[in-house]
Amino acid sequence: MPAPLLCVALILVAYLLGSLSGSLLLGRLRGVDIRTQGSGNAGGTNALRTQGWKFALGVVLVDVGKGALAAWLGMRFGPTDDALPPNALAYATAFAAAIGHVWPLWHGFRGGKGVGTLLGGLLVLWPTAVPWLLLVWLLVLVASGYVGLASVIAVACVVPLAWFIGAEADHARRLFACTAALLVLFTHRGNLQRLHAGSESRFERVRLLRKRT
């Protein structure tokens, strides 16, 4: 297969893989659609709030796993010539999987927010960035109690990491970092609006910086 067609085919496969929503697939086994419960989002946070930690853990494993698999497919089966920079196609397939997660073909284009799937791609393509992302996410979460805010800030921190810690010539990584940050900002726009309005839900149990009464 010609290299351009192979690239398009791998990106399409990655999108279709990303369209397999962990919460909706596992929800069918339980007879529930979490898009009708809680916040209405088909992601890990809403799964935790509405179905419990065991269900949410399964959701996270599926959503992270498909991002990792999409990235691996891009690395393993992408063209080996010099038509693309190293790992460029793998970053593209990882991002395509995140797009599939947010707008899944198999589930009426109503999916999750993409953070777990992007994390899976990073685990394969840039694993040294993952501890920093998780550290920032955890610090913001325990300081504020807002999962959405923690997710937005954590993914946004990948952008300066790509510029100041990553290889200078790794333009694919930098583009992935910027587009991932923009995607997460877009998918969490409702959370940010509720945060501004003072109506965003908090995880009080993990919040350390709270007023004592």
C-alpha cells in the first residue's frame, strides 16, 4: 500500500478504535448508559460518581489502553521511509483515538473528554512526561477538589514540557502537546463555565485545602 494511503488507513483505524468507549461498552454489560446519569459524560469521572470505583477502574483501563494501542499501531505499521518525522504518525494515531473517544462513531458521537486516551498515547510515545502530568493533576485535585480543572491544567503543562524538556527537533511531539491541550480545554469548557459560575461539583473527600468548620 502506498505510504499516504497507509497513513490515512492507520489514522482511520485509530479513530474507530477510539470510538470504542469503555464506559458505554461496560455499561451495556450492566444495563446502564451513564450518559443518562450524573453529568451525562461518558468518562471515568462520571463512571466513578454514578457506578463506583470498580466500574470506573475498568473504564479507565479501556480508555487508556486504546490510546496506547493506537499509538503503538502508528509506530509499528507506519511507513519506514523519511516521508514523516520519527513518531509523527504515532502521535497522529494517538490523537485520532482521542478524537474517537470524544466523538465516537459507534455511540452517536457522544463520548468522553479524551484525557485518559491521550494519557495512553503518552505512555507509549513519551512515558517520561506521564509522571509530571499525573503529579500536576493530583496537586490541583487535592488543592481544589475539581477534577475538570485538574485535567485541563495537567494536560496544558505538557506543552511547556514539550518545548523545554523534549528534543528541540521533535515538532510532532510539540504539535501533539498543543492540540491535546486545546482538545481538553474544549471538552472541559462546560466544567470551566460551571467553575466560573460557582456551580461545579467537587470531590470534597480528596480536597485538602478546604475550610474547617
